[in-house]
Amino acid sequence: MKTVKEIVYEFIQQEIYSKSKSGVETKTIAESLKLHRSNVSALLNELVKEGKLTKTTTRPVYYKLPEQIHKSAEKSCFTELVGYNGSLRNAIQLAKAAILYPRSSLNVLLSSKTGCGTTYFASLMFQFAQESDILSKNAPYVKIDCRHYSKNVSVLSDELFGTQDNLNNSCFVRAQGGMLFIDNVDLLDAKQQSRLFGFLDSGRIYSEDKSNSIECNDLFLVLACSPQSNLQINRMIPVTIELPELKDRSMKERFDLISHFFKVEASNSDRCIEVTTESIKALLLSDFVYNVKGLELDIKASCANAYVRVVNEAEQDICVCVNDFKGQIKKSLLKLKSCDTEIDVLIGNRESIIYDKNTNNEGYYDSHLVVDMYSEIKKQYDELVNLGINDRGIENVMNTHVRNLLKKYRYYNGFDDSNNLNQLSKIVDKKVIDIVTNFFNTGKKGLGIKLKSNAFYGLCLHINSLLTLKFNHQRVDNDQIVKIIQDYPQEYAISVQLATVLKEQINLDLPIHEIALIAMFLIETDENNDDGHPVLLYIMHGNETASSLKDVTNSLTHCNNAYSYNMALEVGTRQAMEEIKALIKKIDCGKGVIVIYDMGSIKTMLETIAEEIDTKIRYINIPITLIGIDVARKCSMESDIDYVYHMANLEINNMRKNEEKRHGVIITLCHTGEGGAMQLKLYIDQYSKLGMKTIALSISARDELLKEILALKKTYRIHAFVGTYDPKLLGIPFIPIKKIFENSKEYIDRILMFEPLNSSSFNYNDVYLYLEEQFKYVSISKLKTILPNIIDEFSMYYSLNEDQKVGLFMHLACLMERLLQGKSASNNPEKNKIISLFEEDYQVIVKILKTLEKTFKVIIDDNEIATIIMIIKKI
């Protein structure tokens, strides 16, 4: 058991190291440890005599640690950092104190926004611990980034804590005797956080069922999270270090960072880089969402752009000017007047600054992207020159190549465009968009399901067609109307509400069959979830051909997502088709199957299977066996090898030409084939430059649609369906309508040709602007302050995708408006059943919503909580 003297000494060490105090007075020690002041004074004097403490001659007297303890920390790897004696001084002092803490280093929590250098700072902490002999030179450094496992929670759990039967595989065991760095710890789910709390409490890790445990005390733990995470773990970590954002750092530090990154690029490109002072000023005055990492990536991009201009002149320096940067950086020069004097002190009267390629720049914030971008640009340029392409053509290709390289190296990650309705508003009346938007926002509560954006765009087009086109006939028969009302009473009821709004606001009076059509949009909104991936299936003639291809594919890719079916020559067509159908059902993960086949009736089999089962099937014909048979037959008949070779090539080319002869056609779909499908057709015809014919068809009667598709296939090559949902016919690819309208019209051909685009992320600013117009009672400023944190709290307990987060955000915002308006909660008939089934979730949600209730002074009853459970659990 520790003596009182030892307790007092450790308390002083902790106060000085973890709180950066210069000394501690007797009164503080006595009050904190609940000891008599005279006893503490006697113990302190003994520690001074033993040389463990020194005391000041001031009044009151402060007891300090001897100076020699700090001497080892004076010169260290931290001196590499820009801001060592400035904005990072406090962070470095805390890091040193935590590492040098007597007996055992203190665990650390790094708190910073994205791109502030957390990973590099953590690596320097490890280096400093080795320099100070706290860790040995061969000590392990284990890093886990939770963001890399965001789509696979179970793999992250195994990586962190090991498997049920083998805790020795955990990162805690692997880091024994060294340092464990867990980045983005705020992304851990509730169960993983609980297990981490258990380790911090006991120094042991436990299996999930608590049946096994193992001691892991011999490690230095560093965690990192964003400042907004509000984790409970903050209270369990003795030292929290905050790293400053780029905007909070001095102009001198920003200039040093800019210079460092240009020196790095000079070294990477093996050329001196001349940068105009205008460019330096623009960078100094710019705000970067991704802080230091954003600054580094923008400098990298500008140097790549400038390098293209001199790529063919080996001795020419790279000259970076302000036009090599993005528009928002150039705009920052408008702020120049307010900081002119400070910048002039740094730059002086120079017109440009030259960064030497031979300068040694190891260390600080060097890019972890092991990329030789400049050699790739040079290689591409040389290939174009060798092909005899003129300078103008090369310039166009190279500019595109640079953009692709920057995307390849994840330069554009996080810079996605947000959703917008600009394209839709060009063909749909704004009033209609507003009505449908409001309907979706409020209708989620009524239906208790997540309405997808495909249904949103489809409904906008459909209602707009009712305004612009005149229909003189009933487009849904009475039997269908009766079936919709009986099978989907909730969807039909909310469609009646929408019809009432349409009549009141735009004087559109809808008959019952049109209301039934609207209900069909709501019924057909289920899209495939985000889990799972497509798989590959080889179907080849022969006993082992497909199996060999599968084995080689899985061996080389390590994806294990390739399968095979060996088409034995003696097996009948019907038997083979049944076996292939069973195999496709078995291997489908919910995202479909891509089949590579060689020849024969396999395509017909796949088309038949696609009609019979609810699985997306896409097929690629590579007729290698057919070509081989043909070449072998010619070889047996001819003696001239060149004749056989050229004839075989001629026939292969003819085969390709015959496949391409049929014109492609795009089919737009809606429930009637007249309204939304017709407007979507007109939109594609107006903006697409592919030259494909567009045909509008109805999806209400599947048999009729199939007949029309089969008839079209005789004349056309059907390129794709575009509509509100996938009819899954004949393996024809499907493009959701939301992709057409969530992207600029300039990208329409890329979308139609299935080329990838940056995915769009939800923009909450647009939501706030919209709510400000709609709400009368809710304070939007309060909403901004409180609601995002509540959504983050929900995300900590539940794995919510982006759609669920946005849906929950809108639901809670509209709930506050309704409660403040004095409207009573809508009755949820499943309330008691849901609360009893999800009792634990009920308690969690009640706790999370307390803040919302206090802020807006409302009470959220059990009906609403049951609805929130339904949203989260996708009931």
C-alpha cells in the first residue's frame, strides 16, 4: 500500500505534468487530498530534503519538480514542427508531460478537426518517447484508423479486441511495450466504446461475452477524435491535447507551412519551383475546410497544373501562378487590404519566391500518399508525343490527365457537390417542387418509412405532367385502384392528403385513379440497401475452364467474389439453366451478378433466368472458345499461318461490328408512360449528346412492358432503363432518376454511360434555409446549435447511413415545430408493442432527447418515441 508521502508526491507530479502547472502550494494539496495542512507541510519538507522537490522563496510557497527532469525534453523531434514555439507550444508541453510522467506514461486524447496533423503529431509522440528512453528503439507502434472500417463494424471489433477465442490478435496485445494510436475513436459504436471503457478502467481487455480476458497494461495509449464528438471517454483520459485549426495559427506559421509544402513538391518533381507572391498571398488569406491537409493538397494540385506547361522542357523551372489554383483561393485576394502590412513583412517586395529542389525537407506534415505524380505526368506526355499528337491535343489530354490523377490520389475526397434541384426546376414548376418537398418532409412521420429521392423526382415529374398535359382517359383500372386501397391504406391516405394540398395551392383537382397513381410512387420506393456488392460468375464450356478462371481471379484479387459454372458438353440446356439459376440465387448478395460467358445459348438462358427471379444479371460475352474452335478448324485446312491469322482477325472485327450495328435506345419509365416518363425523355433528348433514341414506356403493367421490350430488342440494342425504380427485365441496366437530377446537365452523358461521378453529400445549410421559410415557431439558430449534436449522438449508438441521418434530422425539426404550434402527437397504434420490443432503445432515445426537450421546452411523448424507433430500426 502507498504511503501518504508517496501519494502527495504523485499528486504533485500529476498536477505539474497533466495540467502544465509550474508548482503546487500546500493549501491545494491539503484540500485536494483531505489532509491536515501541517502534516502535508512536514511531508513536503522531507521530499525537499530528499531532492525530489524544490520550493520557491515566494509567498505562498510553491513546490516544484527539480529542473533536471525537464532537461531531456528541451531538444526533441517536436522542434521539426512549424509552430513549435507558437500555436503548438502548449500541445507539445502536454505531450511531453504525459510521456515523461513518472512510473508510467499517461494516456492521451488528441482533439482536432480534420486535417490538423493529428496522425503526424501522434507519430512524433512515439518518436519522442523513444528519444527519452521511455520506449525502446524497437518498440511497436500500432495505428488503427476507425474510419477505414466504417462499413464493417465486426472487422473493426476483431482488429481492436481480437476474436472471441483469440484475444492475442487484438491491437492492445500487439502494442505491448510500445504505443497504440486509435484514430477517429468517435466513430466507434456504443458496444465498442463500452469495451474500450472497460480497458481504461481495468487495464484488461475482455471478450464480448466476458468469458475471457487478458491484461494489457504495458502500453502508451493515444486516442484521437473531433472536438464535437462529446465522448464520455474524455472523462477517463487524464490528458487532452487540442491541436489548433489552420485559421487560428499566425500568418508567420502559415507562411512557413506554405514554404514547406512547396519545398516538398520541388523535391518530388526534381525541379526548382518559382511561385508568384500573388499566389503566396492568396494561400495566406484562404480558408481551408481541411486545414493543413487542405493547404497541402491545393499546393500539390497547383504544382501538377504548372508542371504540365514545362513537362517537355527538362531544364525549365516550374512556375506556379495564381491561376493554377481553384477559384475560391483566387477570390481570397479580395481580403488583401486588411492584412497587407503583415504579409509585406513576411514577403517583402519580391515578385516571386524560388524553392530549390535540393533543399532537405524531411519531416513535418510530409504527404503519406506515396505518389510519384510527376513521373506519371511525364510518362503520359512522352506517350502522346510518340504518337505524333499535336501540341494543342496534348494540352487538352494532359489537363484531363492531371485532373484524373488528383482524383485518383483522393485530392477531391470530401469536396463533393451537395444536392441541388437546379436541373429539375428547368422542366418542373417551382410550386410543384415546393409542394412535393414539403409533402416528403412531413409525410415521413405519417408513413413511418423512408421515402427515397427516386420517388421524389418521379412524383415531381408526374404532378408537373398533370398540369401541362391533358389526359382524357383513366390510366389505372378499377381493380388496381381497389387493390391499392386495400393493400396499402396508409400510402393511399397520405396521397389523398397530397391531392388536397394540390387542389388548394395550384388548383389541381385529381380524380381517384390519379390519387391511386400517386400512391404507387410511395409503394415503389424501396431501393436496395447499401450493404453488399455485385459478384462475378464465369460460365464457360468445358469441365474445368470456368473453375480455373475463378481460382486465378480470387487468387490475384483476394476479393473472393468470383464464382464459376462449368458447362459440361453432355449436360442438356434445361438442366444447365436450372443449375445456373440455383447458383445465381445462392451467390447473389443483393446487388446482382455479372456473368462472363463464352458462347452458345448461355445468353438466352440468362435472359430467361432474369425474367424469372428478382436478381440483377448483367452479362459480358467473350467468345474465346468459339474463336478457338474457328482458328483450330482453319489451321487444319490451311498451311499459311498469316492467312489463318488475318482471317481470324477479320471475323472477330466483323463480329464486333455486327454487335454495334443496332442503334442503342434509352427507355424512360413511369407508371403511365405519358407524364413523368415523357418529360424525362424530353430532358434527355435536350441535353444528351450520345445520339441515342429515347422511348417513354409505362411500368404499371409488367407483362405489357415485357412485350414492348422484346419487340424493341429486335430492332434496337436497349442501353438502359431510366426511371423511379428498376423493373429488372432481361438484364437491362437501370439508372435511378435521382442520378439525372442530382447532377449538373453537363454530366448527363457520363451518367447514361455509367461513368463514375463524385457522390453528392447532404447540405444542411440548404435545409436550414428551407426550414426558415417554412417554420413559424421554431428558432432556427437554436436548431443549428442543438440538432446536429443530437443526430451525432444517435449515430454513436446506431449505425445510421446518410439517408437515415437526414430523415431523422427532418423528422425531429418538424416535430419541434408541430409541438410548439400546440398540435397533439399523432397516435401510433404500434406504440406499446414497439416500446416493449425495444425497451433498451427506448431508454437510450429518451435520454438523448432530453436536451431537445429542455431547449425547446416541450415534452416528447411515447407515440413520437415509438415513431423514432421505427425510423432507426427501419420498421
